[in-house]
Amino acid sequence: MTAPAPLDPREAPARARRMWAQYLADERAEAAVYHRLARTRTGGEREILEQLEAAERRHERHWLELLGGEPDRMPRARWRMRILAFLAARFGTIFTLALAQLAEARSPYDDDPYATPAMRADERIHHEVVRGLAARSRRRLSGTFRAAVFGANDGLVSNLALVMGIGATGVSGSFVLFSGVAGLLAGALSMGAGEYVSVKSQRELLDATHPGGYADAHLPDLDLDQNELALVYRTRGLGEEAAQEKAQAVLRGAHAGGGGAATGPIDTHEVVGGAWRAAISSFCFFATGAIIPVLPWIFGLSGVAAVVVALVLVGVALVVTGGAVGLLSGASPLPRALRQLAIGFGAAAVTYVLGLAFGVSAA
């Protein structure tokens, strides 16, 4: 169990007071992050961020009161808070909220006897609030972003494997370059076309499963007591009694002249995204990823030097894209980055070994 705080904070050890100063710096930095984010949003999201800022200011005042005023030496905020401040000042809210979600999940107050129960509860609630805000931002970009990330990763891995395999056979550098460019164009076109078909099919499937507005114009003509509108709501999962109540309420509004669509469509296409946007994004990002393994040969390198440079460039790119996916999913970016790196280098290793085998047999 957590020990109770001393009655007189002035009797706390110097180590505890240094920690209070660190908490104070972190809370100020976090409040500033929410303040900057609130300035970029409108409506309800802005109000939520402003209330989060106000909560962090309350925590700030708590540590300031325990310290008895400003400390003689104010420490810098922890690196995570500094990164949050950097992102909030320069980039969109999605990256900042994703990092804030991670930060709120690691509250230091659970084991600190000088933090109040309300502060511990605040941190728990803040994590859920920030996760909800981050989820909204993820939904807004999920379709295009998914296509972009998958396209870039596929371009990196597939073209790295291609040039590694062909290069290992001992062919000339110009042949490796030609193969890499051909793989880039073929893969980008295939990815773009495949993404268009995939997203278009998803949207058509959603259209087929959504309720339509076929009967809305005839709602005033339905009998208030004997009608099949309740059956519509029962097919959507409502029980018999709830469906009857819903149908009666809708019909009373229709007969009163209120109009409105009772059976009309619901727009959930936002998560899927647009087919053309996804296709173009996938094409461009596949090409961007696929060009990286070919760069050493474009600039005239060949042999082992080209292979090493390609591996380094692709390794950095895989770590960045894998970390970005982990960050935006609200998880730690390092495991995702290492996973991407292992997958990419694993595929390249397999094709390189096959290239060596075919090169030796050809010789």
C-alpha cells in the first residue's frame, strides 16, 4: 500500500523535493502542450483540451505549494514532454496525441505518497480522454494513411529483396539498377490499382449494408398502429418493444410534419477513405519506398558498397515507418520499429541467399 504523506511537507527529504520540482516542470510542459493543441482545434475538441490543460495546472499548483514556491533550480521537463512540446508546436495533433496517450499511461503518481488520490485518478482519466481524442484523429486519416504506410513498407521490403537477390547473382550494376526501377514501376502500379479496387469494394459493400431512404417519403401514409416500420428497426438489432417505440416516435414526427429520414443512410465511409486518394497515396508511397534501395546504384555504387549502403538506408526507413505505425496506434514505437526491421532484412536475406545460389550455379 502507498504510505501516507507527512503532515509537514517541509520535513520531506531533499530527494523528494527534487522530485517535486521535476513533477512541476513536467506538469507545466504538459499543460503547455494541451494549450497549443487546443489552439489548433475548434468546438468540443478544443473544450476537452482546455479542460485537460486546466487539470494539469491544478497538478502544477499542488507541487508548487509543497515546494513553498518556485524552486531555486528548476529542472528541465523529461525528454518525453520535450518531444511532445516540439510536436505540438510544429506538427498535427495526431502525432502529439499519440505520444500524449503513451505519456498519460505511465503516471508516476501511483507510487508517490505526496500525490493526492484525485491526482492519481486524474491521470487515469486523462489517458482515456487522450486516447479518445487520438482515436478521432486516427479515424480521420486511417484510409489514406493505411495505404501510404503499407505502400512505403511494401516498396522498401520488396525492392530491397529484389535488388539484393539480383545483385547477389553477380550481374552488373546497371542491370541491378534497371531491375530496381522496373520493380518500382511494376510494384507502384500494382499497389495503386489494388488499393483502388480494395477501397472501392469496401465502400460498395458498406453501401449495400447501410439502410436506405427508399421508404422515407411514404412515412406519413403509414398507419400509426399497424405498420411494418418496427420491422425495419428489428432487423437492425432492436428488440420488439424497443422497435415498436422507435417506430411510433418516428411516425408521430412524420405525421406532425417534422419529416426527417427514419430509414436513411448513415455515413461510415470516413474510416475507409476515398478510393482515388488511397490509390494515389499507395502509388506514391510505394514508389518513394522502392526508390530507396536503388539509390546506391543510381549514384554509381556497385558490389558490396552498394549493398551495404542500401541496407543502411532501408534499415533507417523501416525503423522510421515502423515506429510511426506504433506511435499512431498508441503503442510503444520501438517494438514496431524493430519488427519492421526484422521483416525487411529477413526478406532481403532470403533473396540474397537465393541469388548467391543461382549465381554460383550459373558460373
